[in-house]
Amino acid sequence: MKTVSIALMNIAVLLLVSCKKEVEKPKVIYNSTNDKSVAKVDSSQISIADLPIQMEGTHYLIHPVGDLRVYERGTKARYGSSSVIDLSFTISNLGDEEVTGYLQNLKFQKIDSDSIKALTDKPALILTATYLKGIADKTNNQILVYTMYDLDTNRDGKLDTSDIKALYLSDISGERFIKISANFEELIDWSLIESKNRLYYRTVEDTNKNGQFDKNDVVHYNYINLLDANWEAKSYDPI
């Protein structure tokens, strides 16, 4: 019995070590010959679009586009099938002026047109698209803020939450789609200050180049003047 207990303890230790190694996979793998690592499109995935949405007060429809979700349940099915396949045809959710999901793209259509235009022609994984309605109501500038993954920073051949999160802006039409966080800096969070028409955000830079973000790295503080035609990022120092 004691031998079995020791064996089980050894297995548990190995599992813990294995899990720890999995957690510690670097978010960034540096390569001087290719600073921007663009992921390849997975041709095995089946793309699907949700029904369009329209943000209040705008003249554009937004079509969320993502992968058809296929779930395999482990229970045995009848008639000889080894598993049960579930399909989810819903790829996005709409909250308070915000679209969320794991989206490949967003497509935009003016309400008086049949033409549909993609936000980007590059591989992307979009987590949120937030409409700044307060800014629109006050200044007539209709802006979307995106949190997303755009670079395969860990070079595993795909875009997922193990890569570095980025911050983008665009007009409500999908035009002026601009990255405002720096490459290889992880987005921490962002906040809108309507009284100043500013979007504040924080990023962290892997200054010691160990592939991870830790206490030894540098946090950058920036803001964007949303009324600025160029949406130029400006740094500030609150420390």
C-alpha cells in the first residue's frame, strides 16, 4: 500500500511539473529575421457569420464572422457511433454597445448598400469590438475599439490567447483600422474618459526579452485624443 501511495505521489508531482511547464510557455519567441509573425489561415476551419447588428444611431450593419464551433461529447452514442457531435452556429454575443466572441473578422455594410467590406484581410482573432456611443453622441465621431490578437508572437502557427493582445481603433464603417498599441507590447486594459475625449490604455513590454511578462518588465501608459484625425498615441507618466 505504501509503494502505491509513493507511486501516486510521484505521478502527481510529474503532473504538477508538466502543468507548470505548460503555463510557462513564452508568449514571445524572438526572431531577428522576422519581427512580425503573421499566422497562416487554417483552411480546415469552416467560416460562418452571425446575423448583422446595428449600433444605435449609426448607418452601418456589422456582420460578425468566425469559425463554426464543433463540440464532441465523450459519451457513447447509439447505433455504433463513438461520440456525439454538437454544433454551435452562434459565434458572437452583443452586450452594451459591444460585440464579443472569438471572431476571425467583422464585415461592414452601409444600410443603403448591398456592398460588404471586411475589416481586415489579414489573419486575426477579435475578442471585443466596442462602440464609443458617448463620444458619438457628443462629437459625432463614431468609433469602434477592438481588443484582438494579430501576430503569432509565440510562433506556434496559430492565433490564440497565448499570443500578445493588441488594441485597435476604426471608424464605424471599418475604415481607418489602426493599431494603436505597439508590436510586442501586451495590452493590459483601456478606459474611456469622455470629458477629455481620450482613450487611455496600458501595455507591458518584455524589456528583459525572456518571452514572458513579469515584474521586471516595464508598463507603458498612453492615451489617444479621439478627436485627433491621426489617432496618434501619446505617452504619460503617472508614477
